[in-house]
Amino acid sequence: MYYIASIAVVVGLLAISAWGLAYWSTHPLRVPVPRHPPPDVGVPEDVSFRTSDGLTLSGWYFATPNARAVLVLCHGHQFHRCQMLDVMRGLKDGPFSFLLFDFRCAGRSEGKLSTIGADEVRDLEAAVEWLKSRPDTHSLPIGVFGYSMGGAVAIMAAAHDDRIEAVATQGAYASLDRAIADRGRFFIGRLGPLLAQPALLLGKRWLGQDPASVAPVGAVADIAPRPVMIFHGEWDPFISPDDGRLIYVAAREPKRLRILKRSWHIGVDARERPAYHAELRRFFEGALLGPGRLRPEPEAR
């Protein structure tokens, strides 16, 4: 009886944990957005725009005098636009204006459900449409950089929207089911499938689609001949660096892959940060402003 009771307790705990993982992922707590960004990044224009399914999204637009391109910076799951400020700091001396916005169910944007990338594609499409509707930005080339979920969204949106002329990501998942499996391993190690499989089933119910179908790895080839730059931290505990490699292999030229040897999920080690920002800037300048497309590299490093 003791063993039966123990097994029942373990099964019950796993079931509760799986429900919690699925619910927490699709119904995240909102992290408040400060009223104003830090003074060192400048004073933005408060903006809003609507998605094709009727949600109003909120963001900041940072205009740069004589900008020659616009970069849309997409935050990761369960955070908001401020997550992208460090990247903007690393690039803001370049010829770029910036749009930072909150995905649905995050920050100041509307929405009651996060689909962890599936419907968030609509959000990025709405951001691009908004830029193309403005007299001061409609003719500027658009590049997108995204962290984690934001990177996955950038790939999936660019695959069928050629108004996005270059994509860079850090820590993007190859497919959502792999991301959920990785999260299960993060929490309980080798027993991760016992947590991830029930969470997948529950997530499928809330998402309204199979997480396996939310797959940047299956979409990235359609971005070519527009360039793709993939960063991934070697020590990423949430999304395996193998996801970055899978996306790179699936992409077509021109493409680049950088595994950051000292970095983790969306954080970049201080020793790697200057080179990281410099390479990201070179990528977007070459992709959006150069006389020709970026040339393929002989091999990924």
C-alpha cells in the first residue's frame, strides 16, 4: 500500500506540474512596462497598432535622424519590450531607427493568451504593416531581431512576408514541441518527458494547434535569398544549442551561425558582448544597406 500511495503521489505531482507548466506558459503573468525607458536610450514615440485578429499592441518607436533602415526588436516569452533595450544600445549609433513593441498578452498590449509564437506572427506582421503605413518609414528597409520566442516569430513571419529583408535571432527554438521538451528537462532532468508530454497535450488544447506545427525550422528555408543570422548560447539551459544548429542547417544561403561559447539563453556574457553587437550591426548594415546581398560563408563557426 505504501508503494501504491507513493506512486499515486508522484503521478499526482507530475500531473499538477504539467498543468502548471502549460498554464503558466500560455497564461503568463504580465511584467509591468515602465512609463518611460531609461534616459540613455533617448525619448521614444508611444505607438500602437492593431493585429489582423483585432488586438491592439503597444510599443515605442525610436526615430534616428537620417536613418537608412528600421530594426524591429522582438522580445522573448513572458517579458516585454524593455528586454530589447540592451540590443538597441549596442546598435543605436548605427544608421537605424528602432521599433520595440509588446507581443499579445505581454506588457501593455491586449490579449489574454500567449501562443508562444503561433499567433504572435500576426503581431510582427502588424508591426511591419504599421511601419509601411508611415510616411517617414514606408520606404526604409526593415530588419528584425528576436530573442527566443521573438526570434522564432521573426523566422516564421519573414518566411512569408518579404517586406522583412533580414532576420537575426538569439536562442530561437527549432519547434515549439522541442522547446517544451527542453523545459521539462530543465526542471526534472532525464525525467523531463514525464512532465513535457502531458504539458504538450494541455498546451495543444489551449493553443488550438499542435506545438510541433509551430516550427521555425520548417519555415526558415523560405526566407532565402534574404539573409539569416543565428546566434545561440552554448550554455543555454532553456533551448538547446542544437536548435540553433538545426535552424541553420535548414536555412538556405545566405546564412550565418554563431554559437556564443560563454553565453546562455538571451544573456550575452560581458566578454562576448562587444563582438556580438559589432557582428549584429555588420550583419544588418550589410543585409539592408550594402551594395549587394551578404555572401555565403564557407562554413558555420
